[in-house]
Amino acid sequence: MTNQILKIVKDTLLKRHPEQSHELPNDQLHIVKSGTVYPIHSYAWADETGNFNEHVRFALKDSDINGFNTWYVFNRDIEVEFDGKLVYPWEEQTAIQILRVTKDTVVKRRPIDISELAEDEKHEVKEGITFELHSYAWADTSGAFNDHIRFAIGDRREFINGLSTWYVDEKHAQIEFDDDVVYPLPEARIGVVSTSTPAATTKAVAASLTQTFSGPTIDLPGHGSVYLAQPILPNGNFTWAEVTKSGARIPRTKAEVDNILALAEPLQRAREQLGRPFRVTSWYRPEPYNSRVGGARRSQHLGGKAADLVVSGMNGRQVARELIAWWPGGVGTYAGNRAHIIHLDVGPRRKWGF
């Protein structure tokens, strides 16, 4: 007999609907502790109408909670096992986005001047404070938020005055993913992305044929010394700086370096196929960095076998459809504000999110 279980890996809330918890009445919420295990009939992260807002829907086996069999839970708070084998999450659905306050400021319930807000619509926060996010945005269908970031806090225990959703001046905060700032983007980066073309890319590759390198170096186990600015593959587009977060994460073993080289080859093929710039958001991510950003406990990033990337002018699903026919390992996409990111690895061949 098969045994499928859902394991809670972080104190969390079960919900009757895949919404932010403050939007649901108390009788549609159920507090559950880390380590709790539920035998389940089934689980899903999407249906024919789309994904569940970064939640997993599950149906309990031979039991109920408060009279209900079916519940939702935030996807980074659980794991699913089938006959003792981890089957969900496959990889990075659990990664955390963080809002970091970079200057003493006031968060607001509305994106307007502070003088126009009531006392209960504003809250002082100090430089250095961080919040794990459910989501963020700088605009909606009505337009931009008056140079503010709208953010929804993911952890109920960190809600401000009992509320999840607030606004902050974009000059006073930033959004981070795996130690990279993903919003606001520096002006120089915006210019590079918006003006790059396949022809410009080809020209840059041709120029690299005669390029010499200088600057910081790192020692790779079993492979000797390399420049951070040096391509991983001869005349390739991906550098050791991108893999190692500019030298902050140096591979510890020859096997990890070999993993990085094995991934660089299909990544280079993918870049040449699409003819567009690729920006690496995360590649080699050993501990403690993997846990810090909420990466999957058995992530392919841990050994250098996986990379998360942004492809100029394409979202993750578009990239996945272009590569899935030949990619040798895992191909995954994200929901919500991470829809522009594509996950590619050289682990077992599988796909998710599209």
C-alpha cells in the first residue's frame, strides 16, 4: 500500500482558501506546528484555472480538520513524501523574497504623503529591518504607486499592527532574492537589459575571443586558479563571478566544480539558442546561504548543479517551452513576482510550473 504524507516543516497556518491569512475569517484558519504530519489522498499546486497563489491544496486521508477535508498551505512551509521519497517541492518554489529597509522610514497603508495619513495608517521602521514577503509590486492596472513599493508580509507573526499589506518609499527599501537586489534595479542594469540585442550579444562574444583578464582570482579545487571575470567555458558568456557571487561562495570540492562545469555547457547552448542576455540570480548556493533564502533542503543549488536566471525579454514559461525538448535535467518556473525567473538544473530530468 502506498503512503503519501504532507509534512509541515515550519510553524504555519492551514487555510480554506489560498489567500493571505489576514483576508480570511478565523474559522477558515488553523494553526499547525512544525513537524506535524498528515496522511493525504492528494495534493496540487495548480488546477485548470491557474496556480494557487504560492499555496498547495491537499485533501486529508481518513480524517478532517474542523469538519473540512480539503485545505491550503503556503508552499514553502511543507514537504510531500510518497512512500518515503520526497516528491514536493522539487526545487525552488520555496525560495524567499525579502524586503530590507535601507533608511529609517515610515511604512504606510496608502502610497501618499505622510501628512495625509491617520496615525493608524503609518508605522515607523528602522534601517536594517527585514520582512519575508508573500508578494510585492510597484504598480497595478491603475498605474504606479507614487514611487512606493507595495508589499505583503508572508509571516503572520511579523504583521504590522495586525496587517500584512503596506507601502514604503522605494528610496527607503529594496527587494532581495538570494542576496541580490531585484527591485529597484540600478539604472545601469536597466539600460543594459533594455538595449541588448542578439546582434550585440554576438559582437560581445566575438570580442571575448581575444580578451585578457585581470582582477581578483579564486582557487578551484582540482582545477587551479581562475579570474572571477573569466568565462567558465572558453569564450562563453557565464563567468566565475556569477557562479560564486563575486567570490563569496567558492566551491569546496572538485566534485562541485565539476557540477558547475556540467551545468555551464547546456546553459551556454540555451543562451546561444535564444540569442538573448541571461542574468544569473542564483547558481552555487551552499549552506548557510541556501537556508537563509528558504531554498529547498535538497536543492540542486547546494552542489552547483542548478541556476536561476532571468532572460531578457522573456518570462520563465516562455524560456521553459523553448528549452524543454532537449534540456537534460530539471526545468521549473515560478508564480507571481517570480514569473520572470527560470530554474535550470542538471539533476534528474523533470519539469514543474508550466
